[in-house]
Amino acid sequence: MINQVTLVGRITKDPELRYTGDGVAVSNFTIALNRNFKNGSGQYDADFVNCNIWRKPAETVANFCLKGSLIGITGRLQSRHYENSEGKRVYVTEVVAEDIKFISLKNNKNMGQSQNPSQSPSDNTVTNNDNTVNHNTEATLIREGQPDTQKEIVQPVIQ
């Protein structure tokens, strides 16, 4: 079976970062995707897709992405359900991101505060697991679970 999703959109609010009981980082966020056609009123509608990403990429998303950041993700579609406080079953479909590309980041949350060198917000900077910093004008593609030596540097989309 094939279960692969690729999306490019803007983050609708600052990503939330939390940790599981085992200490695994997970970040939840929603991206807005414009449709390719106009509705009956002549306006473009948007779809809002719930996403999550795990481990080190989750921390990177939470540290460097803000509302309005343009990102590209590749992942898989996942459905789950739970019972809410009223005892009703709620179904959720979301994208579990496995790769993420920072296309255009908004001002970083840490700007204006004292920075430690491993959290520089300049030009799509991403901190590697070995605490070195990539100062590139290119966007960095992070693949979950891959060592730093296999991270790809990709050219940003020019708008």
C-alpha cells in the first residue's frame, strides 16, 4: 500500500512542543493550504491540515517556526480515535511528518533574547545533533531518524 503525503503551506499558529512519558519530543501544528481554484464567490478557499512531527525534528520545528512560516512536509496520513469528556468517540485524521523543509521562516521566537550559539535564527539555520550550526541561505531538509551526515541541503523556493 502507498501512504505518502506531500504538502506546502503556512503554519497557522506557533507549533506546540510536548514530551511523551518516555521523553520523546512531539510537535503539533496546523498548516493552511490554498486550493487551486476559486469558489462561487471568486475567492480561493483554504484547507487546514493537522500535522505532527516527532523527536529532534519536532524540537527544531518548535524552536524555529512561527505562525506564518512557509514549510514543506512529506509524511503519511494517519487516522485515530479517542473518547472525549462526554464519552463520545472522536475521529482524527492527521499527517505524521517525516521530512520537513523550511521554505520561509518568520522572525524567530528567540530573536531579541540572548542567544546561545546552537540556536541562531539567521537564514534558515538549523542546529544539528552534534551542536554545530549550519549558517546557510539554503533551506535544510530534516528526515526523522537519519544521522546528520544524511541531511540534505536544498535550495529555497524564490517568491
